[in-house]
Amino acid sequence: MSPPAAFEAHRRLKELIRDVPGFPKQGIVYRDITPLLADAAGLRAAIRQMAEPWHDQNIDLIVGAESRGFIFGTSIARELNCGFVPVRKKNKLPAQVITQEYELEYGTDQLQIHTDSIQPKQRILVIDDLLATGGTLKACCELVKQLDGEILGISVLIELTFLNGRRALSNCDIHSLITYDAE
């Protein structure tokens, strides 16, 4: 894609993201992706652009975080002709799991992955809709590492750069389509 076409595609995607001030609490501007998801061309463009840097990387599996990572992850897996592995909240997976705790704004939560979902040295791309503080993505990466998967990178639709999430993921190649520098 030529630079002007890439800029136009980026601008179009950003226009499809709705700002919701005061959600989930005062002082927060929530970046709502549901209008983008409802727009067939926008969704297709987002999937294509999130997958594009990884086409030559021989990805074996996409690991997607619950729940919006599922939306993008399965489509990117199809685009890259690889499998998909869900990372879910605690007690949502039926077979043997490993667990990783991570920090939220007010407390902690846990993510889990099936122990047989990744084989040693499989090449993994981690997908989510948003990189904010990096807690969820870091937990996903820790789960992949526990199963001896090789993390090639992370691809997200939105990055809130002012929250410095990359700091928590300092050893990862991160591709983000849309960035917000301030709330």
C-alpha cells in the first residue's frame, strides 16, 4: 500500500472508532470499536492491516485474549493460514490449564490456556484489540512462554501510548494500527 493510501486507510479506521467520554468512569475516554466491527469494509481492512506485517513469518498459531482478541485473532489466523488458541478468563476452559495472574487498575485477574494448545517452539503471534497498560498481553505472553512457544510478536488494533504498555512488553515486536497519545 502506498503511503497516501496507507494514511487514508488509517484515517478511515480511526473514524470508525467512537469516543465515549466518562465510560466506565469519569475521566476516562473509552475507545469503542463496535462501529468498526459493524462496518464490513472497516473490519476487513483492520484484519488485513493487523496481519500484514506477519505474512512472511511462518506463524504456527495465533493466541488471542478474551474476548475481543477472539474477534480479531480468528480472522487473522485465517488470513495467515494458521491455527488459533484462545486465552480465557479463569474457569472458562474445560481441559487441563495453566494460569497467569495479572494486574488490573483495581486488583488482579487470571487468564488461562490449555496445557496442550501450544507445542514447544511453535511460532506464536499474540492478538488483542487494545494495548493499554500491557497487563493482559503480558499475561498472554507469559502463558505462551510457559508452554515453550516462541513469541514472534504482538498485533493490536489500538494502542494507548500514554499508558506506556510497551514498557511491560519490552522484549516484544509490537504492531499497532491506531495510536492515541492522550485521553
